[in-house]
Amino acid sequence: MIRLLFFFILLLPMTLSVQAARLELADTLVLLASSRGQVSPFERALTLPAGDTRLLVRFDSPLDPGSTNESQGRVRSAPLLLTLTLPASGTLKLTTPPLADSRAIRHFATHPNLRLETPEGSHPLSATTLPRSQDSLMTDYQALLARYDAPARAAITPPSATLAQPATTPGAVPVDPELQRRYLAADEAQRKAFLRWALAL
């Protein structure tokens, strides 16, 4: 009996430590980064411990939500920075309001108003829209989030962009992974030299 009680006491902290909430994302939201570690943009749900979590997400929707071939193209927002305070358990969902037509979709991409659905109801969620200049094919979103996740959050100013590129288009050529790796590993002087060479300046 004493041995069984001792075993239960040993297991109790481990049982408590795995308590976590499940956060689901609407189909039109893409997960870019999480303060809790590396994530995949294909993840539709996260299991997160209680407390504050910071996320970078993006709104990404076809212009015609009823179309299957996306003939009208897609609309993507700039990265959105969110801070969530999660409970120790339960399921929550990050959602958008109903967007019935292309006009509503375009407006939402530039003026997002996300909502958090909890067992108690739906609540508006404040999001910070990051500058487009910080959003490119080569952006390391985990590193970008880390800049905003500094201890002195009250005094945060937007970090300077390392690379300014226009938003990608559906017909853009995919980036060579090796070229991207080398660029991200380069220091600031090497990046500037590369850009001068690439732009033939």
C-alpha cells in the first residue's frame, strides 16, 4: 500500500504538467510561428500549456469563397501578431467573422478582426499587423516573432526589415532552398553585397 501511494505521488507532477489547451485555427488562417516552439504552416491545431502564448498568423483566403478553382486569385494579409492567455484545458478556436464576398475578404485582409471561441462564448481578439516590409519569401517567422517576444514588451518598436520585397504573386518562381539557407546564414554586409549583385547595382 505504501509502495502504491509513493508511486502515485511520483506520477502526480507528471500528470499535472501535461495539462494543456487545444487551439484550433479556422481554414483561412495560416500559422507562421509560435512562442512555444517551431510549427508548421500546415498545422490546423496546437496543444499549448496554460499561460501566455504569442503567435504569428496570416489570413489567406480565395477571393471567391464558393469557388473550387480559385480563378479570381487569393488574398493574403500581412503577418498578424497575437497574444493569447490559455487555460489549463479545453478547446478554443481562432476564427474570422463570416466573409460573404470578395469585398468583405479584401477588407478583412487589411483590417483583420479575429475572434477567439471558447466554451464561454466568442470574444474579439486584438492583433498587431506587422509591416509588409518584414514579410517575404525568405522571412524566418520564428526569428521575427522572437524580436517581438523580448522581455521589454511595453517598449517594443518594430524591428528594421532585413529584406524588403513585394508580396508574392501566384506565378512567382519558388526559392532555391540552398540559396535561401546561404542568404539566411550571411551577415548584414554579405546580404547587402548579394542584393547589389542580384540587382546589378
